[in-house]
Amino acid sequence: MTPQNLLFFAELLHRRTGILIDETKDYLVKTRLAPIAGTSGYADIDALIDAIRDRPEARVVDAALDAMTTNETFFFRDQTPFEVLRTLLSDPGRRGAGPLRIWSAAASTGQEAYSIAMLCDELPHLSAENAVEIVGTDISQSCLTKAAAGVYSSFEIQRGLPIQKLTRYFDKDGESWRAKNELRSRVTWKRHNLMDSPWALGRFDIVFCRNVLIYFDISTRRRILDLVAGQMQNGGHLFLGASETTLGVTNAFAQTNRAGCWIKADASAAPHALSA
């Protein structure tokens, strides 16, 4: 891959997805784009990138960008955020008018959103079908297709899903496991780029945007967090990854007393603290 093609693709990737790579990541680009070049009928990666530059075909461009996203995820990842979420949701008085709305942003193949759905189902005041709306979004159509199908390998199931929840919410499907209809019906899947305005998704009480900001530069993090804040109710809660923060990035959120959990700032109110 020529340096010129690497530079072109890196700029395209950053412009379209916010993901930042430099010349030290050329091995990563080669590894991930080689299969796309092969399946798309190009002799090598340079031919693929030349085609993307000179005669872009949406299907090929999307596949190349999709290949560069990181889709690491598993059920009930890191545990603590879900314990905090359970505490938040355990008080029926927190519900306002209408359903509670939760957004799993950059949801990848769906394990996070389904984890949230299982947790809500186990709370009596949220178990009713219309009590909570969970929206899972991702930039990758292939990830969304897998998420909507709700089919996972034994390896994926073993990463974080307790046996009690496996037997309650999943059925064996050959060598895989399929989420039961009742679980899948609790999540709506939509394609969304975090770089774009999420206004069409509606407003949310709780947002999970975990382990994704680490892939962006600070200006992109600020843009994403401000866009997310714009779709949240005042006092709504934002969950980030353990190594992620809003401090020094945006004033749209205030810190709570639980690591990884932030609250949508309300200029007319004092900062909130999350008690447990």
C-alpha cells in the first residue's frame, strides 16, 4: 500500500467515522482491507483504494469503512455499569410520563443492548412491554444485522452471560444460541453514525456510549458528547467506559459518585450525585 493511498484512506476514515489512524497503523489497514479487496474483485489493497478514490461505489466504501471499526463487546461488560443501572432503575419513582428510553450507542453486535433489556425485564415495574424503549445503534450494518438476529456462538455466550439468564432468555439453535422473541422484541435497531446528529432517534433518559470514545481525538469526542447531550433529558445518565471521561472535553455532563456514570448537566440546578 502506497503512503499516498494510506493518507487518503486515513483522511476518509476520519472524515466519515471520526476514527483516527496514522502511518504507524498501516499494518492494521492492510490486515483489515485485504479481505475486502479480495471479495470486491480487486487485485490488491492499492487497487481497492484507487477505486474508492476514483469511482466510489457505496457498497465497497461502506465495507472498507466497516472493516476498520472495532466490534469488541460482550454481555454485561465490566459488570459495574449494570449494577449502577439496576440501582438507578430500581426506584419506580424515577419514571416520568411515558416509557423510559435507553440508548445503546455504538452497540456493535448487540450484547450490551440485550444485557440492558434483560436487566429491565427483571425489574417488575419495567417488565411490561411498553414500560421501556431500548434503541441500539451502530455504524456497521453487518453488526446490526447480527444484533437483530440475536444469534451468538457458544464463545460469545460464555463471555459474561450467567447460566440463569442463558436458559431464561436464549434457545439452543444448532451450535449457536438465539435470543428468544420476547428479548429481541425489547430492542429496536437503527443504523447511526455518532458523527451525525441523533435527533431522529428521539430523546433519552439513559445513554450507554461505552468504550468507543477512546478511538477518537478530543475534538471528535467533544462533538459526539455534545450531540448525545442534546438528545438527553436534563438529569439523564450517561455511561462511559472505565478509561473514558467528559472532564476537559465538554461541560454538558457532571460527574457522579460512581465511576463511569455521568449526569446531563442542568444549568438551573445544582450538580447531582448518584447514591447507591
